[in-house]
Amino acid sequence: MAEKEVRLMKGNEVIAHAAVHCGCDGYFGYPITPQSEVMETLMELKPWETTGMVVLQAESEVSSINMVYGGAATGKKVMTSSSSPGVSLMSEGLSYLAAGQLPCLVVNCQRGGPGLGTIQPSQGDYFQACKGGGHGDYHLIVLAPASVQEMYDFVGLGFDLAFKYRTPAMLLADGAIGQMMEKVVFSEQKPRRTDEQVVEECGSWASCGKGKRKHKNVATSLFLQPDELEALNQKLQATYREIEAHEVRYEEYMCDDADYILVAFGSSARISLAAVDMAREQGIKLGLLRPITLYPFPYAPLKAMAERGVKGFISVELNAGQMVEDVRLAVEGKAPVKHFGAMGGMIFNPESVLEALKSNLIK
Amino acid sequence: MKETIIIAGFGGQGVLSMGKILAYSGVMQDFEVTWMPSYGPEMRGGTANVTVIISDKRISSPIADSYDTAIILNQQSMDKFQSKVKPGGVLIYDTNGITTPPTRTDIEIYTIDAATESARMGQAKMFNTMILGGYLKIKPVVEMEYVMQGLKKSLPERAWKFLPQNEAAINHGAQIIKKVR
């Protein structure tokens, strides 16, 4: 493979390439627009003939996520991908994976909802991804790619974080990022871990063969004794505090002298970037904070901006206002926080973002 | 330099692949590019369109509301996108399938009879590259050397035997495009 070759590819296609390149052991999925190219590309790549990676079309999303549970329980690097309604079907499995402390990667290429909704892009699953989705006290590490290159890069990053903290990670994309083509540069092919390496890395918890160990490793999410479940929850919460302390990622654009700040992720961050440039041409000091991790959310930099005197924030989202709640928590009432968005798969343009700023905040 | 183009027509006319060839050509010349298709209901029979942006700087929004150039291949797309061409911009259309010609007077308008011409030459599949050739004659945003590289890159290897015909179609398109006003 020519390492530095620049290719032109769809976001969904590069997810498949990235999975193979980062040494993924198994993909289990079920087709749904607008993410079907992920499995289509994997089937074309036939990684079972090269790296030995398994690619399997399950009979439903419920099966996919439970196959992921099975693979993850053995310490393997496994993943699935879907779009909003399919991820709803996976929510039970995600809660089980979190409770079982099982690392895996789930890609959600969001479409408009609720219900079957539309196949056009949306960011309506922010709450589902960041605030639960499944039942119980758990979090997923949520990464929000805003370019095709990030779609590629975040597959490897998602797996790394998932294994580091033994928790499921989600790549929260949307139909626009999944369907568009941009330049992408691939990383080197990493070999899949050998069985010995899996035992070495994950042998303390994974069901990868008892060997000389005295006890069996069992992946479970059932703890009938309240004190045992309490202990698991304490452990999970301690992990979440670690993640919150060390894994917050975000990008700032023109924020240093900004009077106003847009907060946006994924495709709406791309649109917001153009709005910032337009505002600057008009002499309006506007900046963009783009959360890269939605969980853990970048509360601290937003709070610092409010404390240094930013006059107002707009959370720009392809939904009815979900992330805006976290922006408000961050800002703690020190400045006005508004939401601007569109639902139903509609996409706004940079002009309308700027218009929302002018009509809502600039008096 | 930043060129925002919409190519719009029926599914099956090669709209998306024309956009891909153009975008890949931009990649070969080291430009930044985005290719954003309409997907979904449209591609399941009906109109299809793609927005391609080629720029020498980082591209912020891949989604556009107004275009430097519109390449229009059916009446529905004419009705939808004529008004979205920026003043002073370019509108190129194939007369085949257009019942109501464009009425704007503040943009440059060109026609290219690629459907008729490619059928006459017995190479109906070269329709889209012929139009691409016409466009590049009017807006040489990418050098021809890189267009040929982009063409090869965007085609699967099994289709490389058609490269000479595609190249010929690009050159022919450059000759048959006509300015209306």
C-alpha cells in the first residue's frame, strides 16, 4: 500500500478501510441507509482473505450488537455500524456491553427521526448517544467526526479508547459526512493481534481461554446481589471520571478574540465554520468551538470562554436542541445560550446560521 | 480559487460519476475537494444531483445554496437550480430534455448537445464525459493533464479500456459547447 497516496472516498467507505487497517477482528452489521456502504465496502475488500477479519451480515441489528457482545467478551476487536432506527434496536445491547465492561466500536451514521423518519442527515441522536439510550447508569465514549479523514482516523482512535477504558465507544456521524467524498490518506496496515497477544492484553478479564489461570473470566451484566451491582456501578463511575479527566477533545476556530461563539459538531460544524468566515468578513468577532468528543463533553473551555466575557453562544445542531443543554450546563448562566437547528433531514446554510446569530444575540 | 458546481439530471445519466471525475481531477492537482451527492429518494429513480467544490484552501461547508456553475441535464433540475446560480455565474445545459430554456440574463448560458452527439457517434455512455469536456473548456479549473489522471482514478480497472474513448469525448465536448448569451 502506498502510504501517502491521497484518495477520494465517501465517509462510509473509509470506515470500512479503517476497520481493516487498524486490525479489527470482526464486523457484524445489518444494512440501513445512509450507512450501507460500510458493509458493502467491507464485502468488496474481502478482509477475511487478507487479515482474517470476519465480516458478517446478521439477520437484524439486535443480532449484530449481540454478536459484538460475544466477540468483545473474548477480547477481540469487534464493531458494528448502523443508522438511527437501527441503533435504537441496539440500545439494549449497548447497555449490556457497558455493564459487561466490554470494549467495542459502534458507528451511528445518523438520519432524521423520530421513528423511521427519513434517510437524510440529522443529529437527532445526541441524547441517545451521550445520555444513555439504553437503561442504567452508563456512558459511551462518543466521537464526532467532521470530515472524511476524521471518519477514517476515529475508527482506530475509538478502538484505542474503548480498550483503554474497557467501554463501548461510538462514532456519531451523520448522513452528510457518511455520503460525501473528500480526500483521505490511509495509515499503515496494522496486523491483527495474535491469540497470544489477545491473552496478554485482555487475559485479566476476557473469556479467551482459561489457560493457567485459576478462575474463569465471565462476561456478564447480571448481578443479583445489590452490593455486587453497587460495586460494579462504583467501578463504572470511577472509569467515567477518568475519561472525563483525560479524554476531552475539541477544536477551536477563531475563538481567542471572539465576542460570540458557535458550538457545533460533525456536519453542522462544517457549516458553522463557513458562517464564522462570513461573520469575520462583516467585522463580527465570531468563533467556533467544535466538540470532537461529545462524551466527555468540553465543559471547561466553554466555561472559560463565558468567564472571560463572551457575550453569547449558539449551539448549532441538526436537531431541535439537544447539545444546547450541555452548553448551558457549561456556561452556568454567565451568558445567553441559544439553539439554532433544523429537523427532519433539512440542512441549513451558513447564511442562516449568521442570521440566527444576528437576530438572537447581537442587539 | 474556489469553484462550487452543481451537476443535476436523471439517475443513470452519469451525474454522480461526472462529479467524481471532476473531484478526483482536483485531488490530482492537489486542490481541496468535496463531493456531496443527493442520495435517497432521488437515486431510487428520479432526479440526481451532486455538489462539487474545488478550492485551493480548506473547504468549510460541503453544502452550498448558490453555485458558480450549474450543469443541468433535465427540466426538473432547470426549474430547481436555475435561480441558484450566482449572478455572473455559468449555466450549462443539454438541450435534449429541456422544454423551457433558462431565462436569466445576469449569468452566462451555454448549451451542449451531448446526448444527440454521443448517440450519433454510437457512444451514448460517453455523454457525461463529453459534457465535462464542455464545462472544462468554459471553466478550466483543473488542468487537462490532471483531468486525465482523475478520470483514470475514478474509474474501476475493468473500465480502463474505455479511457481513450472518454478522453476523446472530453476533447469533443470542448468543441461542441456553444454560448447562448
